[in-house]
Amino acid sequence: MKVRDAMVKTPVSCSLETNLGGAVELMSKRNCGIVPIVDAHRKVMGVITDRDIAIATGTQNRLPAEIKVAEAATRKVHSCKPTDDVRWALDIMGENKVRRLVVVNDQNQLEGVLSMDDVVLYAETNPTGRADISADDVLRTLKALYSPQLSARAAGAER
């Protein structure tokens, strides 16, 4: 199965100048937790996530409308192409502990967004009638996403 088969093909996007209130409104209207940041040519410059917004608004004594996306955005973008195999995309998600990938073309222009939710739902409702993505593929990625980093707890400290 290819990424294009499961990705959201009409993702919402914003610019670095968008304020966090505007980004939250986009997320609310589209029921998503990530908004790719693009320039005038739709080239991906970063992403803003619901987590980025929560941290920015929780650590600054400013209203969301006063904080630009540029101040809170994640500039390191994990991406894939529409023609990539979904299993490869799942590997990227697991290795980088991200639940969403920006889908770009060869010019790094926004084509879509692939989330774990999309993969799970597509695997469940695959129109071909066969399981291109197995439960083991999804479970392996989820375990990689949610496994804790080596910490004091993992080293034997009490919780």
C-alpha cells in the first residue's frame, strides 16, 4: 500500500506569521492535531502541533493571538512521499516517535498528511478487500512510538 492511499490529501496549512489562535481554529475546524507550515510556494517550512501550542501557551504569559506560529513551531519535519510504501512511513514514525508525517512531492511542496489514525482506519476499511497493513505492522509502530526513552524509571527508579 502506498502513502497516497491512506493520507489526507487536502490538509490545512498556515504560514509562519499565523498566530496560535488561528492555528488552533484550523485544528478545531479540521479535527486535526498538526498543521504544516508552508511558504507562498507551498514548500514545507515546519509544522505546528497541538502539543507545540499547549507548551507555548502554558509557558508564556501571552494570549495565543499574541504568539506567532514561528515562535512555537517544530522546524524539524519528518516527511514521506505519496509513492512511498506505508510500511516505510510507519518505520519513520516509529524511529522518530512521531504520529504524523507531512507528505511532500519532489519539490518539498505539501501534498498531504499521513497519521497513525489514517493508517489504522485505512487498514480497517481497505477497499481492495485484502490486508495490506497487518495488525503486527501497526502494533510494532505503536510500541516504538510509546516506548519510553531511557530514563530513571527504566533504570530501576520507583515511579
